[in-house]
Amino acid sequence: MTRHALLAALLGTAILAGCGGDDTTAAPPDAAGTDSIRIAEFLYDPDPATVKAGTKISVTNADDAPHTLTEEGGSPPSFDSDTIKGKATGSVTFTTPGTFKYYCQFHPTMKGTVTVVK
């Protein structure tokens, strides 16, 4: 390959690479939000979580013990999964945008955080 042909090929590659658009406007990878939360070994996963307001989230309890996913400090709580027995699945719907802390009513040291986006 001649030097001019090589230079033309490199220039063409550089120009095409620049045509990908502006990545700064791309949504963050978790912008679509979480569609499930798993409880295992007395931990919530993912934690922290991001969910879209109004989305019903599946909560799977992989432990043998019962758990809840209940808003911490809300009176009444704005979200609560009720009791999810061991090896069972429940759900919770997050309706209000914001960042919230939650916990398990049976095991108050189990805590997590969720950000609810529009």
C-alpha cells in the first residue's frame, strides 16, 4: 500500500469514527430503571436502585426468612411490599419521584435506597 493510500485510509477511518454523534446526550445505562429487586443473604440487590415512577417492581426473596421492602420513615409508608415469605416473590410500586430509604420490618438492619425518576 502506498503512503498516500494508507494516509487516505486512516483519514477516512478517523472521519467515520467522528460520525457517531454526541455521547453526552445519551441516557445513563440505568435510566430505564430496575424492574426487579432481589433479597439474598439479608441484603437488597441492587442497592442503590433506580426505578421509574409508577413501575411495579418484582421483589424476589431468596432467603428462607420473611422480609419486606418498606419505606423508612414514611407514616404511612408511600411504598410497602407487605410480607414476602421465604423463597417467594412479591411486588412494590414506587409512585413518587425522589430518593427514598427503605428497610425490612422484620430485620431493621436490612436497609436500601431507591431513586424514583419520572
